[in-house]
Amino acid sequence: MVNSVKKFLKEQEWEFSKSDKGNIFTFGVSLENGNFQCLIDVNPEREQLMIYSFCGSNCPIKKIPSLTEILNKINYQLFLGSFEVDPEDGEVRFKTSTYFDNIKPSSGFVASYVIPNIFAMDKHLPIIMRFIHDGATKKEALKSIEDLE
């Protein structure tokens, strides 16, 4: 699976780095609504592939309960993956993951989890950032989610 991840990242022509400790790849993307960092974690022992896109801006602690409601509303509509917020530091990320037991590794398999991940982050990033930084209320953010449907 590690080689499939490398092949996928090279096919996309994305600059990436691989951690010296474990099979963790990091890279950045620039899409329609912003730039953000991504991480792919391959765990061969557990046969797990996990992909994270990071919002790039932590939510203020006092806003985390409201952001949790906003992310829950987004998650309810999603087919694959979920948004998460760390209650300790307000880090916001989107996660997709799968097991690859009995799967023939390929860059296409990796793409089927990475591409929806980064597009989900890009699609919802404006709503999240307006709430975190630009003073949008929870009600306004929830309405924006409805308008995306």
C-alpha cells in the first residue's frame, strides 16, 4: 500500500514528504476555496489507510461546542468521511479511512479515498472559516450548509 500511495501522489504531481518514523505522507493542496495540508497514514500491521485534511486554523475553545454542531450537520449529509474537531486545541480536520485487507493495492484505490477527502474539505472550508474567523453565527453557518445541498 505504501508504494501505491507514493505512486498516487506522484501521479497527481504533488510535492510530498514521507516521515522517517512510520508510513506517514504529508502534502499540501491548493483548491478553489483554499490551501490546506493533508496527511496519509498507512498502517500495514492493522491494514489501515487513513487520510486527513487539516483546516489550517484552530477553532477558539469557546466556539468548539457550536462548531461541533455545525460539523455534525455537515457529517450527516456525507457519504464518505467525517469532520472532527479536537476539544483540547480546536484543530479541525476531515478524515477518510478504510481497511485494505484482501485488496490489491493500487493508486486508484488510494485515489478513491484521498480525492473525496480533499474535495469535502475544500467544499466546506468557507463555512468553517467564516464561523471561526469572520463572525458568522452558528445559525448562519447551518443555513450555509443547507444552501450547499
